[in-house]
Amino acid sequence: MSGRGRSGRQRGEVTGYLLKLIRESIPLTQEQLAVELGLDRATVQSWESGRRPFTAVSFGQAIAIRQRLGRLGANTAMLAALDDAAEADFILTAVLDDHVERTNVAEQPLGWSVLTHRLADLILWAVLGQTPTFLRNLPTPHHRRGPVATAPLLPADQRPIFFGHLHVLADRCAAERHPNVLLHRQACFLAGMDPTGASAAWLAQSNSRTARRTTAFHTWSPLWPDARSVVTSLANQGDPEPLRDFIARAHPDDACERAALNYSAYWVGEIPYRQRDDSFMPATLRDWRGFLLFRHLVQRLEPGHPFVDLNIHNLWALLTVRRGLALDDPGAGRALVDRSATLLDSDRISAQSRRELTSIVYSLRADGLTGTGTGR
């Protein structure tokens, strides 16, 4: 597999740090947990530090340990994220491979399945040190001995290498006779999270190569989500105009609107099973209702959010096909009215977003739903 035997050992920092949080959620010390698992303290310590990746233990042993952690009272949300944490470590290993410019792109796990929000969060936990969304509202331990790391953060010298290798992978995919579109778009998406701004010019070049496709879309194609990832990454790097142009021009039919909604629903966990490619996107909207997506989008209706125009458009599309969502979740509905008022008073959204947001508010008020008055 790519990343094994080329750039050194398999990484285990993300899984290890999550295991530490799981242990502390019980709560137990390393020594106490070792006793409960029938292991020595050094083994638990090496797992948590990532020196001995937990992903290297046998499948059966991993299942037994997870079951034991659950019986001990470990946080269920953290336990449920262990598989994604292991995949995050696997992806980090492959992307940071010293020979990434020569490895077979088909062996890059970043292109094996469609990223979810949680998996992307776990990858970026190691690269940026930002706490994953699903962990932000969970209780933290009150007592720790001495100074401790607050994230499974990569060494400082490896973080720019991570983003640089994403550029290499995406460029290699684009240059191939049969491009790996999924790997290309996911490499572009993660590159857009580069906090240094060093990826902005590279992404602009990628967009110039794909800009002609935006106006050529007559319906959904595998190139549609690829172009979307590039422009959302540019928005994250401070240039919202390509994304606004994409929203205006690249939704010519219902297939593209369904693709936007299905992908967003998948991203937030409405579709619970992993997708191996993007072909699920234009399918009929039948496997999910939209409560998670509705709340997710409402929470991100902020003037400074890099994807605010996309969030507005997706909300408009979602409430067009699932109008009852706001009435079924009146708390989120009132928050939507309040946040809409703030956005409509600002100059941070496009003319199209203003029209769509005005339409949303009008429909909600026609249904008798008003805000709390805190939005102005």
C-alpha cells in the first residue's frame, strides 16, 4: 500500500489521541485502563502517543478493546469515530509519503472513498490542530498531569509538506490520461484549508483550467463536483467570486440541484454509509429527511463564513423540496429567521444569495414562523 515502507512507519497520532480522550471520558488513568484490558501501561501509553499505532493491532483485538471500552462507560461519540480516526492516520501516512511524486495515484487512500465531515475534521485535527466539530461540545477532563498536547498535531515542519504533497497529487491526477477525479477534487478541497495562503495561487491555476467547464455544464457529470471543490477551496482562501459564479451557472437542471443536496446530506451524516465515488450525487432524494443538514446549514449562516453563499443556496434548495423542515424544527427555524436578518443587513452576500434568502424568509413567515428578534 502507498505510504508503507516508503516514508517510514504507519502514523497513529489521530487514533492515539482519540483513544486518550476515550480513556479520559471513562475516566481512567493509563495504568488503570491497562489493568482493565489485561495489558501493560507501556502499551497503552505507546498507543496514545502514536509511537505504536493502534491500527496495527489485530482486527479481533481491536473489536474486543472497543467493546470493553464501551462497557467501561466510554463516550459513545468518540468510540464511533475510531474507524474514521484510523482512516485519517492512513491517509496522512500516504499523503506525507516522501516519494508521493512517484507513487501510484490509484493507491492513494484519499481517493478511495468520498470524504465525510467527520473524516475531514480528523485529518485537519492533525494538520491544523483544530478540534473536530463532533468533539467541541463534549466535556473535557479537569485533571491532567503537567503540560499536555491539546491535539494530535503534526510537527511544524510536516504541515507545509502535507499541503505541498496535496498539490503534487492533484497535479498528477489532472495530467493523467484517465484522471482520478475523486482524488483530484479531495486533494484540492483539503489544500483549500491551508491557513498560510500558500495554496491560493495554485488553486487559482487549477480553477483557470476548469473554469470553462462551469459554463459548459448542461447536467451533472463527474467533473461537476470536481469544479465545485476547487471553487469552494478558493472561497476558503479568500476569493468568493468563483464560488458565486459556480452557484449561478453550474446548476442548470434538477440533477445538479439534487447532487448539491445529496452531497451535503452525505457530508453531515444524513446518508450513513460510505460512498466509493461521486455517482450517488444526482440520485433521487429518498434516503434522508434533512434534519441534520438543515441545522448544519443554519449554524453556518454567518457573514464571515467562506461558504455563506453556498450555504444559502443549499438551504434554499433544501427548503424547496423539504419545506416542512423549519416547522418540524422550530428552534432552528427561528434561528434561520434571525440569522437571515443579519445577513440581509450586511453586504457580505451575493445578489443571488440575497434573493434566495429573502424568498426563504418570506416562506417561513407565510407559514407563521418568526424569529426571536435577536437577528437585528
